[in-house]
Amino acid sequence: MNTPDIFDRALRARRRDRMMTQFADHAFLYHTMLEELLDRLADVQRDLPEVLVIGCPDDSARAALEATGRRVACADPGFLAARAQGGVQADEDALPFADDSFDLVLACGTLESVNDLPGALILMRRVLRPDGLMLAGFTGAGTLPRLRAALMAGEGDRPGQHIHPQVDVRSAGDLLSRAGFAMPVADSETLTIRYGDILRLMHDLRGMGASNVLHSRAPALRREALMGAATHFADAADPDGRTAEQMAILYLSGWKPDPSQARPARRGSATVSLADALKQKH
């Protein structure tokens, strides 16, 4: 039996298309993730010449990777973003690429709203060649706590679901292992952005294609609820009148297994006991 989609795929694609005309004004979160992923890639002592970029709302990822001599293919949930980069429109859990096609998969800023995240990770491993690398960045648990609290306060006793469910870093690490990646790593950082009012925050979310695309999303806020949410958000402001909101960014990495990779020592193969090793330090 197929599991029902959590996210509305068609609406997600439309929201990605709609953001394209204004994305440059709201690209700070995407560029923060991309810069960190590229920094991590720079530490890898491998060429990884054939790259798939998932999430390409502008040409920044393509340009940076091509500047290092790599060949880049792009995929995006939105039609206009994919077309602008000469790529293909595709959901991450339905990638149309053959197995063993790429040396590197770099997924930036989309996995928080994919319906089947475990399936997406499995597909990313499959399209990698043996000893290929997957790097991903997306928002996770702890994102938008001020907005969540304000919306709940504005709607009172029966709040609707306006914020997406979020994956925490421990669950993300478990998903990497279950998807079959070798040497899986999951970690996180928190980005703080300060807003003068809740409407500016909502404007940023729409501009980066990060507004609500849940199938079970609540109706648009009534005027009274929006005014209540705005008041609650403003009440949390610092003395300068700006409220600090948080984006919790998860970073994942993993390698497609290959016999050449280092393996943990076989249990019981050590020739020195832990007690002896500790004695040698004194």
C-alpha cells in the first residue's frame, strides 16, 4: 500500500516556480547552505568530476562547481528553476537518472519538503558511482520557533497546521545509515535572522519558496488571527524592536560503499587492551 503524500507535489512545484521572479532578494538561506556545502567539498581529496545538483533556484551552485572543472547536471522540483539551468524537473524521491551516473550529489535547500525522505536518500545513493559522495543541506527541527508560537497564539484554542514537520539531526543520521551510505555524518547549525515584524518573515518564506505546501495545510489566517500572531511576534522583540527568528540547518554527508574504503577494525582484533592503553598515557 502506498503511503499518502504529506506534501502537495503540484503545489510545491508551483511555489518553486512563483519564487523565481524574486528569489535573488530572498536567497540568503540557500546561499548560506550552499557555501557550507562547498566548503565541505573543498576538504575532500577527490576529483568527483560528474555532479548532480538538486535544488537550483539560481546558477550559483552550477557556477561554483564548474569553476573547479566539474561537469554539472541540475534537477529541481520546480519547472522554471530546472529549465533556467538546463536541467530536469524532478522530485527527489523520484529521480529520473540511471544508477551509477554521478560522482557527487549535492542537494541544497529542498529536502525539508520531500514526501519520502528515506526513499530520496536511497535514490541519491543509487545514482552515485561507487565511492561517490552525497552532500545535503536543508532546514530541520528547531526552525521557525517564533513564527510557530505566534501562529498558535493568534489562532487560540484550535490552531491550524502552518509549519511543516521537521527532521532532527539524530533521525537524519539514522536515515543516512538506513539508506546504505558509508561513513554517514549528520550535524547542524543555527542561523539567526532578526525581523522588524512577522509580515517581513512571511514575505521571506514566500520569496524563497518555503511557505506551507502540506496537503493538510490550514486555511489562510483570518485577519484577527494574523493581527494576534503579529502582536505575539512583536512581544518577543529585543529592545531595538526586532525579533530573532531561527533557522536550524541540517547537513548530511555519506559515501556510496566501495571495497576500497576504509573499514572499522574487526571486533576482537585489537592486540592492546583499553586498560593497557590508558596506563601508557600516564
